[in-house]
Amino acid sequence: MSITNDIKNAFRQPNNTLKQLILINVIVFVVLIVTRTILVLTNSSGIYSAMVRFLALNSDPVLFITRPWTLVTYFFTHEGFLHIIFNMLNLYWFGQLLREYLGDRKLLSLYVLGGIAGGVLYMLSYNFIPYFASHAAYSFMIGASASVLAIVVGAATLLPNFAFNLILIGPVRIKYIAAFLVLLSISGAVGDNAGGNIAHLGGAFIGWLFIKQLQRGTDMGRPVLAVIDFFSGLFKRKPKLRVTHTRFTGGRARPNGSRSSGPVTPDQHEIDRILDKISSSGYESLSKEEKQKLFQASQKD
């Protein structure tokens, strides 16, 4: 099977959001690398720079008004190998945790919200904080770091005592990994990559807030998912109308008179109790019934 078919299958499969996010980042990266090589060899490097600026988020609000899509495209765009490798590894490791406990759609909405929050904080800082304002005219930003840090902090907020085995160190709780990355971003906020580190902090804050609000019963990602569903629906084929006979048999009405026997989706209070139990005692402490309820909840929008 060709690489093209593998990519197509990855996007056709349901509940495959994590792999799809990584693939989009990698595809954009590969396209930019190949394009840059071709343009440099043909003495047309200026065209490549224009392409990157077309995708990057600029701190100049006037320029942003003419390129509003950059608030989203910037967090799918990378240039350096180490930059994309570090981001995609963190996205995979921490994204797997959120995907397992909260489902694909909440992972997607947090990724997008983290990127948007990072971009907004970057633009506000470069236009209202005197230290950064002098660089606003030529500052632009690319990279998924804000989105990824939102995922990292979100996972650490949800499962603070979950541990990763780090090479040469051993098991480390993810709350300490997240705290280290946030501290690293704070220290870099006045360095060479000040704009990027400011964006990281915006993503980190959203990651924490997203989980805290979710535990209180509020899903901040619903507006994001509504927009995504609207645009994705424009490209889906509408199924042909089909008439079926429905017969009522005393239970819930079903085609051909079948009776509903599916599980009832647990309410938010029950899910919060299960998430609290995970945070304090780990996933393995859940009963089979609790694991099923968590899975059922993850399938909701």
C-alpha cells in the first residue's frame, strides 16, 4: 500500500484524532522542506519566505486582519527538525492520556483552543507590553508548542500523579514535567524566542482551565467542535433518504420493532467522581463498570 493510501486511511478512520493532528503537522513540514529546497536551488528563496509568512501569525494587528487564518495555520507549521520532533513526541505521549480518558473530540478542541489562546496572548503582548512592542513590526510565529503545552498541562491537571519513565531518570510524575516546561517558558519569555514562550504560557493556562471547567461540568470546547463540525459537514456526502417501518413495543421505538437495550450515558456528576478517583488512586483502581462509564462519556460531543 502506498504512503498516499496510508494517509487517506488515517483520515477516514473514526476516533483517530491524535494521529490525524500529527499527520497534518508532518505533512505541512515535509511540503515546506521540499519546497524550500527546490526554491533555494532555483534562486527563488524569496518565494519560500512569502509562503511561510502566509501561514505564520504576525504580531502586527493590521497585517493579521488581512490574514485571519494565520491564528490557526501557525500551530500546524514548523521549520526546524528538532522543533517538530519535540512537539510531536509530547503531543503523542500526553495526547494518548487525554484521548484515553476524555476521548478524541475533547483532545481536538483542547489542541485548537491552546493554539488560539497562545496566538492571542502573543499578539496582545507584542502590542501592549513596551518590552515587546518595538519588535511588533517584524515579529511572526510558527509552531504547535502552545497547542502541545495545552495538552501537556491538561493531562497533568487531570492525572497529576501519572508517571512517565524518563531515560536516565526513571519514573517522574507528569505534574512535575508540566511544571518544568511551564517554568522553562517563563524563563524564555525575555529571550530570543520571547514570542513563542509567551504563546506557550497562553496554551498552558488554557490546558489547566479546560480541565478545571470540565470537572465542573462546563465543556469549553463545544464552540470549537461546532465550528469544526459545520465545515467538515460541508465536505461530507449526504446519505440518501431511506424509509423504515417503526413499531412501538412498550420500550423505546426502534426500526422493525426492536427494543432499546443500550447503556445509558452517565451524567457529569458521575464522571467527575470517576475522574477524581483516577487523580487520587490511578486508572487501575476503577471497577469495570466505572471504566465502561468513562468510555461511554468519552463518546459524547
